[in-house]
Amino acid sequence: MIEQKEFEIELTTLEPIRIGGIASPLSGIDNPIALVGDKPVVPGSTLKGAYRCEIERYLIDTYFDRAAKKWTDKNLQPCIPSTKLSPDENQLVVNGSYRFYNSFQPTGGDIKGEGCHYPCDRKCKALHEICPVCYFLGANGLEGFVKVPFLYAKTAVNELYSANIDRAIQTVKQGTNRPYQLVPDGVKFTGTLTVILKDTVRDRELGKARNLKDDTGGDAWLAGHPRSIDQIIKEFIIDRFVSIKTIGGYKSKGFGKVDIKIKPI
Ligand SMILES: [Zn+2]
Ligand SMILES: [Zn+2]
């Protein structure tokens, strides 16, 4: 049996936002926004990225002493879920903000390695853990507890533009840039977030370390001190979604500010 809880997410744009979609040769629009049918959307992957970022920031702000480069609990250190690091990301690993496993750098090449994964493969010298962020959102090879939805605008893209014709112009020309589409401010998007509370078949319960059989350090951050479901939902779900203040691209051009509300259904 799977026990789950649903939350309604409502996102309101406070500035225009721009999340790129796939250009259709028939539309005649160069840089379209993400649409499903005729509705603008915030794709699940975009919202998930913003949410992931907020959990990481929260963990680092709350549990990491930057000056001393020390974690109050090392198990709370988030990973960089990638197989390659940019020099800036590598700096974050070096200063201790993030974990990154099996990292190596071939002479003159990129720094390679991996984020959380399951099970631990032979490359690992010691057993890896799953970081708190991957606990919620899933790691390579292991499902998480939170399913982040697409958010849909109620308004079709055409109505949106006719209602805001002067600000939200179908395509905007700025200087020599190519024209692009955007979602104006004041538009609401909604979607339903699903959180797994308990999965009896797989023996998993939110707030507790999972009983993982294969080689892994597992959910070490919860092993010694499980958290209650209410505590987890407030600290890692509700408060984190509400903290998302920007989304999408063109942030340096005054785009992206949003307000997010989330409530249990
Ligand atoms: Zn991770
Ligand atoms: Zn491993």
C-alpha cells in the first residue's frame, strides 16, 4: 500500500518569466515559451531544479559554518548531482559546501565524478550515503519521496497576450537580440505536488532512513535521528517551496520573480 499526501502549488508571476520551449516550424515564433497544448507551463524539471536549489541553500545556510568550513552534521551536506564539475562548482566542493564522489581530473580535462547514487559501485572506496536533497528528489538509481508536477497556467497563450498586449507583446525585440516569447507578470500557474508518506511494499516511510539492501551508506542523515512527518513536511517541503523567489531565464533582464503558495489538499 502507498500512502501519500497531495499539496496544491500556486505560482504567481511578479515579473515576466521566460522558460524556453521547443520551437515549432509552423508557429513562426523564434524563441517560444514552454507550452502544453495552448497553455503555458512551468515544466516539472524547471520547478524541481528551483526546489532542489532551495533545499541545498537551506542546508548550507543552516548547518554549515562557512568560516570554519565545518558542518554541524556532515550527513546533511548536499551533493552536486552531476558527472562533471565546472571550476566554480569544484570550488564549492573544495570549500566543503557540497559533496561529490569519486572525483578525479585527467590532466588538462574536466573534473569528473558523481553525485548520490545507488547502489555503491566498485569505484567507491567507502560506502556512499544519500544526501538529504536526493532523499526527497531521488538519486541516480533510487526513487525519492517528492514528485514535482508541471504547473499549468489557466489562461491560454493567445488570451494571455491579448489581455496584456502592451507589456506581454507576443515577441519582444530588445536591441539586437532575437525576439522571444514570455509570460507576463500577474499570471497564475497551479499544479499538484505528491509526497509519499509510506510505501509498505518497499518498506519506506518519510522521515525515516530507508532499509536499503544493496551496498550503500544509505540515508545516514536520518539513521540516528528520524524526523516526524509533520516536521519534514514543514522544514523540507512547504518552507522550501515558499522560499523559491525566481524561476526561468533572463534574470539579468528583470525577469523571473515569482510568489509561491503551497497548501495541503
Ligand atoms: Zn545527493
Ligand atoms: Zn558509491
